[in-house]
Amino acid sequence: MRMSTKLRAELAKGLVVAPSCYDALSARLAEQAGFKAIHMTGLGVEAAQLGAPDLGLMTMSEIAQHAARMAAAVSIPILADIDTGFGGVLNVGRTIQEMERAGVAGVHLEDQALPKHCPLLAGRKVVSRAEAVDRVKAALDARTDPDFVIVARTDGDTISFDEVVERCNLFLEAGADMVMPIIMQVEGESYFGLPPAEQMAWARRLIGAIDGPVMNMGGSPPPGYTTADLADAGYAFTMFAGTALGVAANAVAAVFRDMMEKGTDAHYVAANPGPYHDPLALMRVARLDEFVALEQRYQATL
């Protein structure tokens, strides 16, 4: 079964919860944890691959090659971040073709103007509604796999909440399979500065106003709420955009400090036990047994 078909099958069951992964190893760990799908985070890939912030610095070919390595490492579908599609409508079309070839199950494409910025940063601007819809149409026209999932994201919260809703509905009318509304601000206030119950109320309001499947924008559920509440609200897909990379960065920074100060990693390892301190266990996550078995098939028998 194609990965795109697998993703659509999972979406048909209800909310898909997909951890945001930034490389093949994190994807393997997500699959082993039991998740049925993965989100490939643009922020995480740029930070891990370039040591750079989420400003759209990676090229289309770099993103496609990285996505292909992740897709080859797992047997569950990946929904990948392709930012603005790397140019005009012709570039968007080629990006879709390359991501299909990479083996991912779908992508999300945004309506930001260049240069793009992570929603956590100042400076976001959006293209016109017409140009945004054209990007979506170009993506849809370019796909050759009818099950390949096209998610249209809007950063229209830079204008208003109503603009977010209007753009999402225009994208769905154009044929997008799902929409991803960003609401970093509502009515001039920071969304994340609102009390949790108000955050959840705005999240529910989005669902009520949008005429089709909605992907959560990527933050954790409001404090005190869980993915079950997002499912109850009617969301189709959610991920945890920065969680995996943030946890990994904290752990790496901590052990490096300990090694620098104490001249050994023994103290950190003792205080933070886990299976992957053993290099063999880590390699087994990375399919050691599979590769060894494959190699042995070709060894001459005596």
C-alpha cells in the first residue's frame, strides 16, 4: 500500500497524532513508540541540518533528499513541511513531484510571502488570496498520486481571525485535502498568552467556521488539555512541532556540560539512565538486525 493511501486510511479513523521528527533516527523512534504517522518538521530539519533558524534557508532539493532518507527508514506515512513551495507556481509543482518521488505521504504548503518566517518570529506577511489559491491549485495539478495529501496552511492571522477562516475555506474550495490555520494572535492578543480555556475555545471556533478537515498548527494542546480534546473538537491531524528536537537539544547540552566540567560522561549517564546509552541498542533502533540478516543472505555457505 502506498504511504499516501496509508495516511488517508488513518485520517478516516479520526484524529491522527503525529510527532514532529527531524531525521531518520527520530522517525524510527516515533515508529517504535507506536505512532501511525509522522510529521517532518521544517523548523527541526533546518536546525538539525544547518544549525539555522526556521527561515526557509534550505533548498527544495535538500528538503526532498532529507525527506527521502526519512521515508526510507520507516514503514509509516510522513507528512512533510515544504514551506512556501520554493518559488512560484511552477516551483510549487516541481516540489510536489519531487516530494512524491521522495516517498512521503503528503505535504503542507503555506501562503507566506518571501522571505518566510517561523510563526514564532516577527515579520510574517502573506501573499494575496489569489496567489495563495494558485499555489494550492498548482500543487493539486502537479500530483500524480491521487492519494497524496495536500494541506494548505495560512498565516492569515497576521491580518485577522476572519482572514484565516476565509483563506482556509478558499483553499478547501480549490481542492485542498486539509487546511492548517495558524493563530499565533487573535484580536490583537497573543494566542499563547490567553488562559487555556480561551485557547481551546478559539481552537473550537476555528473548527466550527472552517468547512473541511483541519490540521492543528503544531503546538501542544493548551495546558490541561490533551490530544483527546483536540479529537473531540474535530481536528483531523495534530503534531508536536518542536518537542522532539527540543528534548534532544536539552539532553545533548546537559551531557556536554557535564563532560566539560567533570571530564567524563559517567555522572550524566548514571543520573539519566536509558537504553540508548548502549551503542548496540541504538544501532538496533536503526535496523541493525535487519541489515545483518540481509548481509548474511549473501555470504557464501561453507
